[in-house]
Amino acid sequence: MDLFIQEKQTRTMQLYFDTVSKVHEIDIEILGDALMSMSQAVQAFASVKEVAPPKIKVKAPQKGSFKAVIEFITAYPETLGLLADLPFLFPQLASLYKFLGGLPPKMISHSNSNNNSNNNSNNNSNNNSNNKTVTNHYGDTKVFNIYVVDAYARAPKALFGDAERLIKEDELKAIEIRGDKEESIVRVAKEDFKTLIPCSKLPEDNDEEIIDIKETELAIYKVAFKDFKKIKWGFIYSGRTINAKILDVVFQKRIQEGQAVKNGDRIKALLRIVKRFDPKLNAVLIKKYEVLKVLDYYPRRALHAPDLF
């Protein structure tokens, strides 16, 4: 009887760190965390696909911008199929993180339609059983590959590791996964690092804080046209004045493009209220307000003095 032994095969990808000054160095903790997170994502995909995980090695290139060459080694045909799917799965995983925006999904259900353009690169995407519909905290829905959604739930970290650490790295302007022919598979710019934070961990928050998200109407009493990241808008909420940053980049763009906004106008928005329990006062205090998304905008109506005669 002949014994057939499958020869091991290797697929390679590159983890590329795009830096501001093109220095050929990166913080060792960022590198290690990113490599481990990428490895955990691959293992999560292998787990949900029920195939053997590949052996993963890292090689240092001889020249070029700072990058790590990653080898996936396996002798199993099923695992080779997984490796062939990674150029599709990695972008969808990053897209899922961005879609959720650091918040837990509101609902996940099996897809009854295949109108999502992100799925057209996968030869199995036309089968609805391979897709799940995800509803984010804003109420938006999007279809993702079932393995991407399940791997997201199993992988303990985001695709590139500790996003809060990445945000604080001044030299870093983007992280990218490339194929063995230098083609870009997925690239995340620094302004989108915040979307890589897993749903169990919110920016600038810790375990002692309580997050409350409400859909509400806010009256504008102070407008900030510049530097949305630093300057807070003034709103009237439930009869009291509050200050809050607007994090909705779509609304920010509308303002920058010249949309008229004035005091007295109103918005319908998702308002995040961050609270903290103060043990000394034995009370829950509000730490900050943030407008996550502007759902609608209502210009102020002209008011006329009542006719007294």
C-alpha cells in the first residue's frame, strides 16, 4: 500500500507599518501585539471554518520600509483553502470593526439578501447561508461573510492589536497587510485606528465607567466650526445645557462644506453619556457627552411675537 504524504506549502503576506518620517523602526510592543493579533485572527478563522490552523512564522526583510514578512505553512488542503480566502476575509474583518465603530453590535441575524457589495469578491457570497446581517448601534445594517462575523466574536483583539496604543504612536500613519506580490489587501489609516477597538473596550473609558447611549433631540446654543476633535459644541439636553464633541465625520464634512448652522437649530442624534461612580460621594457622576451620529437636522423656525391686540 502506498502512503501519500501531502507536501507542506507556504503562503506569504506582509505586515507593513507606514511611518511619517520613513524610519525603519517601530515600537517592539506595537509590532509584537500586531503580529499576535493577526495570528489570533487567522486562528479564529481556522476555528470557525473547522480546519487545522497553519503554522505561522515571521521573517525580517533585508531592505525597504519597516515590514514583517509572515509565512503561513500547512500540509492540509482545507487549510490551504483558508489561506486562499484570507485576502477576502481580512478586509471584511477590518470593515466590520469600522462598521461597528468600537460599539457592540445591536443585532446579528442570518442574511435574507445579498445586496452587499463587499461580498462580491467571494465565490460563495451569493449563497445567503454564508452571510450574516449585522446591525450596529446606530441602527445601520450591513451584510458580512459568516466566517468574518464568527471570527470577530472569537478573536480577543482587533486585527492589528491594541488600537489605543496605535493611536498614541506619533510616527505611525497607517498599517497595511500586503500579499506576496506587494499588492494591498487591507490598509487602515491612523484616523481610522479608533474603529479597531474591540466592542468590549471603548476609547478613554475603563471598567469603572458606565456608558449610556440615547437617541434624542438636542438644541444647539453654541456652534464650533473648527477643530471638531478639540472644541465642543453647546447643546440643550433635557432642559439643561451640556457641552459635547461631535464625532460624526459625515456631519463634520457637511459643516466644512458650508452647511449653514446657527443657534436654535436642532439635531436628532445618538448621544453617548459617559458616567463614573464616585465612591467618595457614593454617586454616579457624568464625565462627558459625545454626539456619535447626527440622524437628522432641523433648522430653526422663525418665531414671531404674539399679536396682543
